[in-house]
Amino acid sequence: MSFIGTIVYLALVILPIAGFWMVFTKADRPGWGAIIPFYNFYLACKIAGRPGWWLVLLLIPIANIVVWFIVAIDLAKSFRQGTGFGIGLALLSFIFAPILGFGDATYAGPAAGQ
């Protein structure tokens, strides 16, 4: 079971990284930013049209959950996806990030404030 558990763990870690790498690349941001903690959230905020200082809100318990949902929904809308896709991106990023990154969705610009 240890080998299978390791494979599942690696899939759950590598899939969202690869997905966000492609999402960042589609939005003309550095793809390698997906592997840098905190910087990846900063890039997601910028792509979604939210201010970079929201990174500070990520450090506040409970508020970080709300902020991540808002950024994920705005990120999905920036790629012409709906609110449901954004909620899926927030809850199941290992599934929805690769769909967004490797799918045919194109970056339409920041969605926040529209």
C-alpha cells in the first residue's frame, strides 16, 4: 500500500502544479511561479485582477478560505468559466487546474471588478 499511496500523493501534488503552471503561462505570467509558495497566490491574484496585498489575507485564519474562494472564482471568470468552475477550482484544484491549464480556455483579462 505504501507504493500506491506514494503514487496517489504525487498525483495530487503534481497535477495542480502542472495545471497552474499552464494557467500562468496562458496569462503571460512566469509558469515557474506555480512552484513557489506565496508567489503562486500572488500571481493568481494578479491574473484574477485582485490586488497583490491580498497575499497578507492568506495568513489570517478563516479569512484565507474566503479569499481563496474569491480569487479562484475570479480566476475562473478570467478564463471565461463560470462560478461553479471557480468553486471547483477552490475545492478540487488537482482536477480543475489541469482542466483550465491544458484545456482550450483562453485568458480574457482580469475578471475582478466587472
